Amino acid sequence: MSSKLVFPGVVALSLSFGSPARAGDLPEAHDESIDVVGARLPAPADPTASETVVDPSRYQGEAKDVAALVSTAPGVAVLNYGGLGQLATIQIRGSTADDVLILLDGLPLNTAAGGAVDLSTIPASWIGRLDVARGAEGARYGAGALGGAVDVITRRPEPGTWAAEATSGSFGTLNGSASGAFELGRSVSVLAAAEVDSTRGDYPYLFGAGGAPQVEVTRANDAALHGGGILKLAANLGDSRLDVLAQLSGGRRGLPGNEYAVTPTDWQEDGRALLAARLESPGPLPGVTLSTRAHLRLDLLDTFVDPLLYRQRGGATGLDEEVSWAHPGGLLTVGASIDDELLVLLGDGPTRQLTSGAASLADDLDLLGGRLRLSPALRAEQQGPFGGLSAKLGARLRLSGGLSVRASAGSTFRPPSLTELYLQQGIAAPNPDLRPERAESIDAALVYEGPGGHASAGPYATRYHDLIVYEPTSASGRLEPFNTGESIAAGAEAELATVPLPALLGLSGAASYTYLFTEDLHDVAGVVGNWLPERPRHRLFARASLEPGPVAAHVELHWVSRQFLDLRNVDPIPAAVVWNAGASARVWRDPELWVHLEVLNVLDVRTQLDPLGNPLPGRTVMVTLRAGSRTEGRP
């Protein structure tokens, strides 16, 4: 269950669930894959989990940001608040966006302040792969992953590779990115990457209130500018390995509001700096590996809502220790971590501090001669005054002919955020008596992996308890958070991905389908038994591509069934069908030089709305020139 409070000019203040907090490690991209005559599909990090790996190299040169890439996975709903350059968050299996952990190379981007991570602040050109895990995954990623988690894994340094892209498109949209990897001596590899994107966001749309005839209106105060860079280092130090990641990003966007509350002067600025290092070395006994990771993160968020300016600063440090033992039956991992986070609203209240600690135990067991894989995990976590356990058990049984069956069950919790506990924001009051939210999930699937690709299909269910919901407290109009939310989300997911088939002009396909049944169990007349808002029953993504040599073309379908904006299910959002298409041609071979044409919303539907009723862009045309080494972006 969720509710939202919208201030004039502010994209949204989420008043439900809250924010996740902890997370995992600083991994490199995984090497497991399905090999097929010159092509391969990456395998999930945990084959017992309900997990999809999104490979950005399949979409090179296309106008896809991180949110668009994640939306290709089943169980995922992307919420675009206003289109180009604006806030983009995700829900997984009926959760709110606050209950999805977003990580960068295993490091959490969710802050103690609460609220969902904005995917538009993560440049897509950095990404090596996206691991999208669905279900209660707190035992693996940390408290807060009630609906699931997305680990954005940056590209590994591959010396000698480089790439550069320049994009120009509709509504003054511009993008530029560059990356390169090189060696320092014989033992150190470095990747440097940077990206800048901007848009005026002045797209036309159709508007008509109260049954009045629709008129064409141009979106105003919707410009956005964002940029960032990363530096990634991998060093072999004898038998040890050192990985270092440095990331810096920031941007500014207008907050246009909607036609009922136009806000021509409101704006928002954000910034993030991240530094992480991990040292992995052999332990004192055979088969034992020791890993130490330290990280530092700084966050900035300024929001101007005429006539008020809100200035938020945050910072976090952490230290993780992990010991892995490759025993005869599998891999046993024991870990411990401690984190400290600060949050301050400049000029409005004291500095808030949150200290967290966690201990974890996990095993990866191969049984029955490798046919059966079991992955139990347990995590004990304390965040400030709140503590709890997260548990997970996953299993996968290999049948025959590429078929296997997998199943998993998990439980986790999410402590209240500092904002929900202590901070007054507008008419939203805090509540220091809040309890952690909880969730339990189960899922199963039949999986096929073979020379042509992979496919899976199966059911799932998640129950959410003690959800934090903002409710009116008095005639003053103030809202206060309470643990009154209960809901259930259940359904089925299916996905398919094939490798290019040379005999059919490089034809490949991908599809994902989600059936989501949600029910509000909150005991309030007119609400109990209803659908949760912004949760459509059906969601379909389908794509077909041709790659006959130096040319390529694709077409995509995104279909979302009817959903509701409100808890009482009286304000519907109609079903939406959006077609995208594109083509590309290689004009030079070595180094490679490609020209891409991408058309989003081919049918120019100008009546689409985001979850807050803001209009979304109609037909959008993008042209990209991409150059790079011949191995750039290849798996």
C-alpha cells in the first residue's frame, strides 16, 4: 500500500514504505555465460534466485537510459516522472520504489534520508551489466530489499578499448560520452569514463480537463542537465587483487509541475561522490579467500519550491570484511560490516547520525553430482535502534536437455528512514515511534538454457507487513507516518532472450511479461480489497532485432494495462501501448564507426501521463554517432 503527497512544483514526496539502506560488495562482471557460436548471454550471479541480467551491449547506440534498460526485465515497473531528464524510479513485484535497493558495484545508493534512488542520475555509458533480483533479497543485499534489488555493475577495465558517442535529438536533447581503458605497467588496468546529457524538455502534449476538448500545450520549465565520470582501477599485487572505484556525478533540472499547478521557477540540484576500494587476498588455509572493502559516499540535494529552498547534505562511510572458504561441497562465506551515515538539512534542525552493523552467513552447495544447487543465506542487521534478521533459501535442480527448475523463499525488513522518524518536511510530520516494515516472498520457475538462448516462467507471491503510510492526523492538514499498511502482491513472470541467428539475418528476440495481482489489506473502508495504485495487472515488453552484418534494425513494444492513481480506485490511468524502432549502419570498420537512428513513441501518443498526472513526451527522434575499438562493448 502507498500514498503520495505532492507539493506544487515538486516531482513527488513519497509517503510510503521508506528507504532501503545496506548492501553487498564491489564485484567485477561475472564470467559465467551461455556460449553460442560467436555470441553469448550472461548468466545471473545467483542461479537459484529470480534474477535477470540485462546486457547493455545488446542496445548499443540506442536512446536507452538505466531506467529503460531495467524495464526490459519482468516484474519491474519503471516510473518516469515527467520524461526526459526527470526523476525515474522503479517498483518490483508490487513494492514501492522506496523498497528497492539500488547499488553501484555492490555499494548502496539509497540514503538514510529515505526515498527512492533516481535512476536518471546514473549514466548508462558506464554500465557493464545490470543484475535485477526480484523478491525479498535482504539476506544477500541487506535490509531494505523488500521488493528486490538492482546492482548496476560498471564495466571492467579492458586495456586498449575505447569508445565515444554523440547524440542529438528532439526537444533539444544532447548527449556526449567517452571512455577508454589502458595499462599502467604490467599489473594495473584503468578505466576512465565520462558522460554529459541535457534537454530542453519542451515537448508538446494534449491537455483537456473536466471533459473539455484537448488542446496542444508545450511543456515548460522541464530542462535538465546532468553529467558524471568514473575512474576504475584493477591491480594485481602478487597473489592479491586491489579494485578501486571513484565516481562523481551531478545535475540540475527544472520542476515544471502539471497543468493544474504550473511551477515555472522551481528547480532541483543533486550531486554524488563515491570512493570504494576492495583488497582480495588468499587466506592462511587452502581454499580460503579474504576480502576487505572500505567506502566513502557524499550526497547533495537542493530543491527550490517557490518561495522555499530545501538544502540536504549527507555522507556515509563503511568497512566490510569477508571470508570465503571453497570447501568440497561448495563455497561458504562469512561476512561482517559496519557503516556510519550522517544527514543534515542546512538551516533546519540538528545533524542526524545512523550507525549500522551486520553479520552474514551464506553457502553455495553443489549436490547430486552438481545437478542440485542449494543457496542458504542468513543476515543479522542492526541500524540504529532497529534490528532484525533476513533469511533466504534458494534451490535449483537440473533436469535434462537444458531444462531446470528453481525455487526460492526469503524474508527481510526495512527500518524507518531518518526522514520518517525525525524530519519535518512541509506538511509531512515525523513519527519516532515507527516500526520496521517486513516482507516475505516465495517464487518458482521452469528454466531453459541452451544454444539459442534462455527462457523462464513461473509464479511468485510477496506479502508486506507494517508498511509505513502517511495519514492525516488533525484538522491542521498535517500528515504523519504510521505502520498501518498491509498488502499482498502475487502473479507470474516470464522472460525470453535469444542470441542472433546468422542463418536468419542475425535475427534475435527478447520478451518479458508480468502478471501482477495486488490487494490492499489496510483495514479502511473504501480501500481494503482494492488494487494498489500505480500497479497494472499486465505489463509486456517485446523486441525483435536484425543484424545482417554492417547494418541492424529493431522494433520494440511496451504495453501496460489499466491502473489506478488512487487508493480508492476511482481515478484510472488508461492502458498504454508504445512502439519504438531504430536502425543503424557501420560506416567504418577499424576503428568502428556507426550511425544510429532511434524513434521512441513511433505513433506519437501525446496523452500519456506519469503516476502524478504529468504529461510524457510524444514522438522522440534521436541520432547517434558512435565510434570505438572493435572489441568495445563486446561481452
